[in-house]
Amino acid sequence: MASEIPKRPGATAPTPQNSKSPASNAPISSHAAQPGVPSIEEEDLDKLAAASLFANNPALVNLMQQKLGTLVGRSSGYIENLPAPVKRRVTALKGVQAAHSKLESQFQEEVLQLEKKYFAKFTPLYEKRAKIVNGEVEPTAEEIEAGQAEEEDDDEADADETEKKEEASADDTKGIPEFWLSAMKNQISLAELITDRDEEALRSLTDIRMEYLDRPGFRLIFQFGPNDFFTNKTISKTYFYREESGYGGDFIYDHAEGDKIDWKAGKDLTVRVESKKQRNKNTKQTRVIKKTVPTESFFNFFAPPAAPEEEDEVASDIEERLELDYQLGEDIKEKLIPRAIDWFTGEALAFEEFEDGEEGEFDDDEDDDDEDEEDAESDEEDEEEGGKPRSQQTSECKNQ
């Protein structure tokens, strides 16, 4: 819903939705390519030996990390050794930059107010969508006509056949069943979280809404009909941002909070029951002990991870989970809610970036090159031994 603003490649648009980069407690990767260093053939190191050296010497790795940490932000001495008049000019430029930063903060605030203004205009459309999805109202002829105008490659024969089927199969189906479940399963980042057990509960999902907070932040509201799993009519999750602006006037993500789910007895989808047999050493009798352990579920989304208070071994894992949690909220707010019908039909997938697929194609090409090199080497060996090249032998066998 943010207005499109030109931006440099790899940078996020400066909007409250996708420019509120988390602070150190929830870093968001910029996905920028790291600079590479060309290899030097004359001083090529044994990679396996180097890997073994670091793997067997964690203290050495820690020492190197500490050393590099002391170099970050360290002055080269150039600024300190500048002449006094030049230093005064440098100081003046900092004042100019400070004025620029104030304007950036004002810009972000105005963008937020503009988004809220248009969100108020979007809301009646979302409400109309919810009524049609849940069968509370039937779409008008004008709304159907407007939708048909948006369809591409409309085949008249297919349309006639569809109309005949609709006339012949008039049933009592209300609204659009499993609308939100289908839309979520087409949204890649969300689909990865939905298990088979979750689907039954998510079939009762009747709407997903969003609202802005009085302070920087937003709330996602999931509305459910009666179901066999929990008693909540709505389950919400709120994303909070810090009061102070970050570098460039961006809003800084702070943390998220989710509602408690009131699970019905034995229906908690975020845990599973494990059974374990125990034998009494004296009586030799056995008994079965049952305990609940956490398990994967979409509903873990409403119990977001907390930022680590201190650096520890699991800090990196928690940071990855924080990044994923933040991005999921953005995807629901920026992609799923505004264009739910496109996700339901799958048309939105055409506009997603398929970076992984492109990488996979390059990987396949490299594999083919490796195979070609191996075939060439084998041919040379066969020719040296006075035989036919292996590739030619294979070709002859196929022809026979």
C-alpha cells in the first residue's frame, strides 16, 4: 500500500511497511551481494587443510573475530591530521547532514500519514471482500462485470461451458470456501509454516485484517468461525517499532506480541504427545509415560521469539527467527491482505521473484560443464590406450 518510490538496487523503499529495519535485536538482511576477492593462483591454499585448521581450533577463530571487532570503526588518522580550516569544513558538513536527517524523519512521518489516509479508503473494499467471501452478500452485476474486464485471455467457449455448469450445479455453497487457507498456501513464505494438522483449523479462517497503531507499528487480526481447536474468535499479532527514528529517518522494528490461544482440550496444534515406556528396576513392570513437546505449526506465529538479552551460542539462531518473524508480518501486511484474491487464484505468483530457480539453472549448467570435462578427460585416456573415445563408444552402443 506504500507509494512507489525510486530506490537503489538492494535497498528497501523508505515506507513504514518495509523500511523499518530492525535494530540489532532483530536484524533484517539486506540480501546485498558481498564483495568477492579474486583468487591468486600463485598462492593457492589447500582449502581442506585450512578448514581443518579452523575447525580444530575454535579458540583461534574466536581470537580472529575479536581482533576484527576491534578494527571496525577504527580511525585511520586521516581526519585527525587534517588542517584546522579543513576540519571546520568537515564539522560544517555534519551540520548540513543533521538538517538532512531531520527532513528524512519528516518525510517518513508524512509517508506514514499518507498510508493511513489511503488505508481508510481501502477498508470499505476489504469489508466488501469479506462479506462476499463469507457468503453474507452476493456480488452485484457491476462488480462481476468489473472483474471480467480484468481477466486476460478470456475464452468465450470456456465461458459458455462454465455458465452451463453453473446453471446445472446450483447448490447451497455459501461464499468462497477455504478462501484464506488457499491464499496462504499460495504465498510461499506462509505455505512453509502450514502443516497438514493446521489446515483443518485454518479452514475456519474467515478474514485477515490489519490496523495501524497510534504509535509506529501495526496489528494483524485473524478472524475465525467456530471450530474444534480453540475458542478465540480473533487472534491478533502486533508489531511494535521504536519511538526514535533510525539512520535515514527509518522506523526501527522493536518487537512483536501475539495473543494467547485458548486451545480446547487435546487440540493444541503447537505441541505433540510423545509416549515413552519405562521399566521398574525392582518389579520389572512397565508403564507408558506421555509428555507434550513443541512441534511445527503455523500457530507458533502468534508466539514470536524474544530477542536475546546477552550474546550466547543460540543468539544467531534467535536472530534468524526474529528476521523470519518480521518478514512474515510484512508479507501478510504488504502482499496477502491487499491482494488476497490474486493469491487465492495463484496469479500473484507470477510477480514473485524466483531467485532460487535462477540459481538452480546455473547450478545445472555447472554440472553439465563438469560432466563434459570428465568425458573429455576420459576420451583422452582412451585414445592414449589405443581405443576409441568413451563418448564415441557410448554413441555406437545407442545406435545398435
